[in-house]
Amino acid sequence: MTAYLEFEKPIAQLEGRIADLRSASASDEVDISAELVRLEQKNADLLASTYNSLTPWQKTQVARHPLRPHFRDFVEHAFDDFMPLGGDRSYGDDEAILGGFAKLNGRRVMLIGHEKGNDTESRIRHNFGMGKPEGYRKAIRLMEMADKFGLPVVTLVDTSGAFPGIEAEERGQAEAIARSTEACLALGVPMVACIVGEGGSGGAVALASAERVLMFEHAVYSVISPEGCASILWRTAEKAPDAAEAMKITAQNLKKLGVIDRIVKEPVGGAHRDPALAATALGAAIGEEIDALLNLPREEIRRLREERFLQLGSD
């Protein structure tokens, strides 16, 4: 069952009417197929026009949609033979950040990413995708392993930010994020990072410091949430839509600014309407980027990555 966002009310009403007609046609001798076709086309047009003109705040809502695909969905639809690896060999295992060996189009890669969960129980277990120090240290371990065995690294970023709890600070959250970012920049193998939902602050950058950064067209990527920015600037979270507009957090703005390299199209109506199709599109884009980087020398890969990040914000 589709969960509708506030701006999707007209779509919800139309799809409700279509569902009622379908139900009536199953038990009525009157032929209403022509009316159904007309309404379905009208709904398709409305869905497309709505999603072609989303505001930054509406894109933020789409990026946070409860049915939006997460790490495990992409593993299921875009990768094969996923072999999870756990633990940071220091404290424990963090289920907000998952990783392990996987195959993409027959090529072995190291896959790492945030997992938010898809229901109350799993969201609590995965801490809503907010990584703790042991999660980022696990990511470091897996990146170093990939570097040792010459495997490309693929990261799927989807977090509102790293976990800000006291216990995380006690275990060195800031250092873990910095070390993870450093590990990304030190890799001698290709690395492709993908912003698939929310890319929030250092918790995202720690897995997104790659030479190629991809982003779903309705994802968002920012140093702080729109609500957090609004609370600082205007002392109220109600100004979040204004903050989202000013912060340039959408894929389209970030592509112009050079923060990301490629926008991956989503199914009409957002990735949550067809997770399998969204995952297939993402997998194809990742494969193309890896192919373009695979034969570069290790020193060249590091140089490209370093130059890319030194140039951010230089204009």
C-alpha cells in the first residue's frame, strides 16, 4: 500500500477513485474500461507533472519516504552473492552500517552502506541509519580489505547523520568519521559513492569521499538538515522549506555546483514506487562508472580523488 506525502493528495484522491472503479467493475456488468483508461492516463500525467516540479523541501520528503528502498533492497535487486562482514575488531558490530563482498554484473566489489530499516522493529535495530563509531570503523576495515585485494568499493549513503548520542561520543565518533573519510581518500582502487536517500553531514561524507559521486534525482545531500538549519537561522523548524531552498540540497543543484558527478533517474513518482526498477538503474550507473575507472593506476585514482575534493567550493 502506497503511503502518500502531503503534496500528493490530488494523486491519492485520483488513485482512490481508480481503485473504486476497479472494484465496481469486478461486480458490475457495466463496461467502464474506457473510463478506467482515461483516469489512469490522467493519473500518470499528474504523477509525472508533480514529480517534475518538486521543491527542495518536497524532495526532502521524498528522500525520507518510509517506503523508499534502502541498503538491503539494493542488495536484493542490483547485486548478487552478497556476503556480509561484521564487526570493527575493537568494540562491536553496528547494524546502521552494513557491508561485505558482493557481485555487480559478475564483478566482485566491496559494498558498504547505511541501512535505515523498513518497519518499527528494524528501524530501531538499525538505529534509523545513524552510524556509531564502530560502524565507521567497520567501514574502514572493509575499505582496507578491498584495497588489499584490488576490489572496487561501492557505498550507498542514506543517513540523516551520524548518531549523536553520549555513548557514541565516548567511543570517539568524531575521530571515527574523520578516519573513515581519510580511508576513502587513501584508497588505490576505484570508489563509487551513491547518495540514495538522505546524505546528512559528516555521517554521509565519511562514506562518500569517492572520485565518483552519484545521486538519485530525488535524494538530498547537505551539511545539516533543513530543520536544523532553520532552527539556527530563524529559531524555528517551521522555516525548513525556506532553508531547503537556500541550502541547494537537491541533486540538480549539487550537479551544477560540482559536488556530485551524475544524477540517476528514479521511476516516475519516486524510487519507492518501484524499488526494483530504481535499483536496476542505480546498478547500471555504478557499473558504468567502475568500468571507466578500472584500468587507471592506483596513483592516478588517488590523484583524481584528491583533486576532486580540493576543488569543492573553490569557485
